Amino acid sequence: MAIFRQLSLGAKAALAAGTVFVSMIVSRSYLAGSLELGAWRWLFRLQLALFANSLMLIGSLYIWRSAVSNLSHSPAAESACFQLWKMAVMAFLALAHSSFFTMLFLVAEEPYLFSLAAYSCLGAYVIMVFFLCTLSGMEQAYQLLAWRSGRVVGSLDKTRRLAVRPALAVAVTTVLSVAGLLNAARPPAVKTVRVPIHQLPASMDGLKITLLSDIHLGPTVGRTKMEMFVRMVNRLEPDVTVIVGDLCDSEASVLRTAVAPLGQLHSRLGTYFVTGNHEYYTSDVSNWFALLESLNVRPLHNENNASQRTFTIDYSHNRFLKDGQPFRYISGSIHYSRVPRFYWKDRLLKMKMAGLNAIQTYVPWNFHEPQPGQYQFSGEQDVEYFIKLAHELGLLVILRPGPYICAEWDMGGLPAWLLLKESIILRSSDPDYLAAVDKWLGVLLPKMKPLLYQNGGPIITMQVENEYGSYFTCDYDYLRFLQKLFHHHLGNDVLLFTTDGANEKFLQCGALQGLYATVDFGPGANITAAFQIQRKSEPKGPLVNSEFYTGWLDHWGQPHSTVRTEVVASSLHDILAHGANVNLYMFIGGTNFAYWNGANMPYQAQPTSYDYDAPLSEAGDLTEKYFALREVIRKFEKVPEGFIPPSTPKFAYGKVALKKLKTVEEALNVLCPPGPINSLYPLTFIQVKQYFGFVMYRTTLPQDCSDPTPLSSPLSGVHDRAYVSVDGVPQGVMERSNVITLNITGKAGATLDLLVENMGRVNYGRYINDFKGLISNLTLGSSILTNWMIFPLNTEDAVRSHLGGWHGPNNGRHDKTFAHRSSNYTLPAFYMGNFSIPSGIPDLPQDTFIQFPGWTKGQVWINGFNLGRYWPARGPQMTLFVPRHILVTSTPNTIMVLELEHAPCGDSGPEVCTVEFVDRPVIGAPPTPGHPPPDLSHRDLRLDYV
């Protein structure tokens, strides 16, 4: 002890540092295993702070001696200024020493002012020690050189020299510290380096990797700076983002909110993290790894990511393998064609936060090739962007590219122009069909290949065809053709599968060797029996329900379909308890905008809403079912923690007045600029190359019909609804499979008009070759009507041009020949109105819903965007979803309505009609309490199977 007392302060500080260092080694060897992790972590970091402070004490003594002790014998030592100087130096050193303790006590989402001051002083401390040592060394060297040369070295007065040294040190330290602080306050610099790599695959040429290093979240860096870093990275649009160490200086639990912005990083091929020494100083590496994984940042721990990505089937253990590890997917269906691109990210994030690790989507052929050889893959049809967005959000993708998809989509996704070959046998080895499929998939599949999982993308599996066992052709050559085509464009390592109903007869024609067979069934099914059906086709391999129905589809004129939440949740629990993979169909249904809805036989068209009673509503709102299914998933898989995007706000813009413009008959010159097509007998929509919408058929009455005379379609050839008038006087409506005869009156030679509406093509079963229009002759009494003028109506172009030529007298070139005005003809007709978004209310425009009080049936456009069909007279859908992105604030919004049957205003009623924007949807009456859900064991069994 006496020897210790004789040591200088510097030696004592060095001895203290050594003692703390030894205690760190001893405690790590003997205490780490016995202490609770949190206590051990705190002890280790306390020892680290004490060790650093012991070493710093040597430098602090040197600074104190240079700046204070050496001046204490000067005449100014007793002055008040010198006393203030001593206090300032003492405070400076105390702040510098406290910096290491702030990591123990002062770490939060944003830095404390004290922490910033302490670390600023620590930086200045290092500069000052370095400068004083350098200055002292220079003096010693100068004196040594002078002594060896034998010269007498003059010196300043000792007091002045002792005063100049600290003054100079303070000045240099202040300048350098201020410069450093200003530099640290600036946004980080972005440096771009091009790295040529020998034998780099062509697909990776131009790969952009963003590197983030030394962020040091902790006492001096918080959430605000992290948000800035994320914005900078996202602006660079990297393919890969890598965070290479020293991300944090404290525990994950303390910095959870500060690091949360990392979850907003967007990198096409993912974000990765490699640890640095500071992560290990926190002794909290495992918690940091878990937190980063929840933010879609993959830690690379004693591994690299250069190995081949694989997604395969482990037949010996009945499971999928992802990169060689057991994997089970819980996915949800979302159709990008039914959700506005504006909302893709919102819906995908909600799906991820529900606990899904994958999404499933269809690719509707007719959505991308509306005309032969004319492909559309941008904007709302940018399927590649949609898949990449899912990848950025950490979701895998199960792709169902058809060519047939069903999906309650027009003609099951097959383009109507295929019917130009009237005898074509769809979904078969028909040469005309195969040629079209070969060309289409030759465009689509090469776009999908870079997005396969093994190529760095998110697509883990692809479906070939869709529920083929439910189709009458049972053509194995067709399935083999598709299998070969998929492998040709995608390679042999892609995992292909089929889906059929859990019924042996469906799997007989739907399964094919080399395509993994899966089944689909809904709540209420016998799960064990359903998977036993799959086992008959696939004795080994993972159990998969590719369509587990969370709700059900609607038809016009029928109650809105609902399935109770508890029934869906219970069945999902049982499926997951079987160890099965499952896809929730639908997780969000969305909207059949424009004319995209399908239909079933006997003919029933589906409405505009595809709400499906899904966990996310048509408008993307969170439902009771969403949270119930999230809790079920939580019991089996890890569910992401954190913020769930809320339901989007809705706004009731109120009533909007609409005025009648003109009838369809009066506006034929705008709707059909080329004029009519003349034909002895009626032509179908396909024959006049009108694939959607409306066609006007016109002829004259060959006989006097003063007494009601039956206008008939003996072969039910009106597809789908015809709005009939004679000389501008409405006669009624003919409807497919429902009203095939209509009594009309008129004089011989009077003009007979039938405005025929395509209500949506059949999407399922034998009758998908669904021709539209007048597909057979009409008779008047016993006479076949002939000499037709056929007007294909281009409503979309006419509406987008705001129908400017409609006001004032008829001036089109068809007026006298084709347009017959009548004061008592009011329908079908167009109505238009405008409304402005209210000013002074933040966050407008917002989503809304439009309803049609007093209206009957028709089509509606807002700002040229075709929202779809309304039919409140039949229901169940009473309102149409209006997404905010189609609304504008700079100018009034234009509403155009084509009312086909009866408007609440006109010549016989009020001059002005109204529609109303409300903030809640009305899809149908609420389900009757205790009413049992429909049997969803397999939807094929609910349809008219042939």
C-alpha cells in the first residue's frame, strides 16, 4: 500500500485500468454463466466504461497539468478569471469522462442534449491530448537538435511559454471541434463506385448495391437521422442494401423505435446486415437479429448469401425446403388487377402484418393483351412492379399465370378475341388455341424468369392452368404442352403445381406427373378427408390448400355472401394444425372496375364489388376477420410486431346534381364515328370486334304492330340484356335466360332499336366460349327480322372526351339517317354533373363511395375512369367504391352516368337527378343472426358442373 501511495497519479490511473481489464476477464470467465443476461450485459458495459475512463484519466491529468497546474504559480492564478478557467477545464473533462456512461443511462429514441455535449467534449478531449503531446514532442525534438549542434537555444519567458501552450491547444481544439461538428451535422456523402467483375452473369449487369456503415444508433444518433438515411437510400433505388456493422451502441429494446425506419428500405433483392464490433459490445446480438428480421433486414451470421437460392419439395419429410431449410407458407390472394396501383403497397403491408409470408395472384391474359399482339405491362398492368414491390416488403409470391384463371374474371382471363375462331375449343390441344397460348406465354414467362426465387426474386411456385379437372376436355396433351412451355421459358428448376377441388373426379383430369397436385376447399369441409384426396395424387410431399375460402362471391340479384369469422378462423386453425400450407382466397377481393366481372351458368353475372367478405374489405379496410385470422396465425408462426397500416379514411362529399345530356340514340355520331355495319342477320360482338360494353342493333318493323306483338329470341340469343325501343319509345328489356319474349307496338317501317349490353362473360365451366350480342335471329311474330344496322359503341373514348359534341342540336353526320328524336324517349341516356373537393380540409381527397338513390341500372365514370356497373334495383351492391387517386382537387370532378332503364329525372320528372357520395359502403343486408354459412367445401360443387 505504501508503494501505491508513492506512485504518481498517472501510474495509479494505469494500474486502475489494468485492474479493471483483469476484472473483465475474470467476470467473463466465472460470472457470465451464472448471471442473468441483462445483469451480465450491464456489468460488462459498466466495466468497459470504467476501463475507458481509467485510460482517459492519464490524458486528463496531462491536460490539467498543461492547462491549470503549470499556471497556478503565475501572478494571475488568484484572479477570478483563472478560477473560472479551472472550473471550465474541470467541467470539460467531466463531460468527456461521462460520455461512456451515457450508453448505460441516457439512450432513447432521440439523443439527449447532455449526451451530445458529452460526446462533443470527448472528441475535443482526443484532439487536445493529441495536440499537446505533439507540441511537447516538437519542443523536445527542437531542443535535442539544438543541443547536438552546440547552439544556445533562446527561449521565451517560462511563464509566457506555459501560458501560450494551453492557449494554442484550446484554439486548435476549438477550431477542429467546430469543424468536426459542422461536418457531422451535414447529410452523409454518397460515393458511387463501379466495380467490374469477371464473368458476372448478364442478368446481374448493372446490379446496384448500397452500402451503409457506422450509423451508431445510441447516445448521439436517433430516429430522425435514421429516417434521413432511409430516404437517401430509397432515392438511390438499389437492388441490394447492405448494412455493414456498427449499427448500434445499445440494446435492441432501448433503440427499437429509433431503428424502426429501416423497415421502410426498398431494395429489389433485399436488405442484409453484417455485424460489427459495436453490436457485440452491446451483448445483445440475438435480440438485434430478431428485431432486424422483423424489419425485413436479413442478418448474415457466420454465413454468406452467395449460395444458390432454392425452393424445392422434401418428399421424405412431406414439406417444402427453402434454401435447404423446412418451410411452410401461409399466403393470401390479392389480384393486382382488382386493386388500384396507388394502393398496392398499402394492401401488401396489411397482408404482411397479418402474419402472411407470401401472396398469391393471378395474371389475367385479357388484362395484358386486349387486342391480338398488343401488350400492356405499364401502369395498372405493371405486374412486374407489383411482384417486385411484394419482394421489397419481404413477401414471397405464388404466381398463377393461367392461361386460364377463372377468378370470377371476364372469360376466366382468356381474351375474347380468341373467339374470332368461332369453332375454337378453349383449354385444349386445339391448334388455334395452342398457337395463341404459345405466343402469350412467350411474352409473359420471360418477364417472370428473373423474378423466380432461384434467380433472386420472390416467386417460389407457379401454377399451370387452373382447376383443369373441372373442365370437360380432360386433355392431357394440353397439360403436357403447358408443362413443356413453362420449363422452356423458366428452366427445369422451377416448382410447378396444379390446383383442383378436393374431389377424386377433379384430380383425375387436373393432375399430371411432374406438376405437384394441390387441392382447394373452404371452411366447413372435412379437412382430413380433403387432404386424403390430395394424398391419392401426391402420396408424399407437403399438404397444400391453394384456395381456402375466407368468404364467397356474389351475383346480381342474390344476397351478399358472408361466412362467419369464427367458422373461417376455426377451419384455418385446423388446417395449420395439420402442418399444411395454405392460401387464403381471398385476403382482399377488390373491385371489378369497368367491365371485368365474370359470370356463372345458368347465367348470373357478378357485381362490380369483389368484396368476397374477405379479411380486408373491398376498400382495404381492416375487419374483425382480419384480426381473428392474425391471432390464429400467431399460434403457429411468428407474426410481425409493429404498426399495422390503418383503414384508409373515407369522406362523404354529399349529393351531386346531374343533368341529362342525350340519349344513346341521339348520340350515335359520337359513340360510333365510323357509322354502322350493315348485315342481313345480326352479328355478334366478336364479329364486329367489340369485346366489351354495348352495341346498338337497328332495323325496321316489317309489319304493323298496333296491337302488342311478340319480339322473341327463340334460342335465348340475347347476350346479355337488350334495352328495346321503337321510334324512341321504350318497350322494355330482354334478358338472357330470363326474358326472351317482349311484346312491342309500332307502325310498319318504324325504327326498332336494341341496345345490347355485355354483362360479363362466363368464367367457369363448359360455357366459357361466351359470345355476346344477338347471337341468334330475332323474330317479330312469326317473321325473322333482317337488314340490321349494327353500331359498336365506343363509350370509353366518348366519355373521356367529355362528350363535347353532345350539346345543342344534332349535328352529326348520322342524325337524319340514324337518329330519331322523341320527346318521350329518355332511356338509355347519359347524365353528367360536376363536384369540387372541399377546400380547407386537410388530407383531401379521400376514398369515398357513390350511391344512386332512385336510379335503376347503368355504368358510371368519374373523370373518365370507368368505375363499373351499378344496379341498385337488383342488388345486393348499392354503392360503388371510389378510390381517392381518381379524384382531383385542382379542377371540378366530372361524373358521367349511363342510365339504361330508368332515371329519377327527365321529361316526366324533376329536371335534375342526384347521386350521393357517402363514407360507408352498402353491399347488402347484414347476415341473419344464426344463419348457417354456405357450404364451401369446394366451390365447384356449388356451380353447375358439366
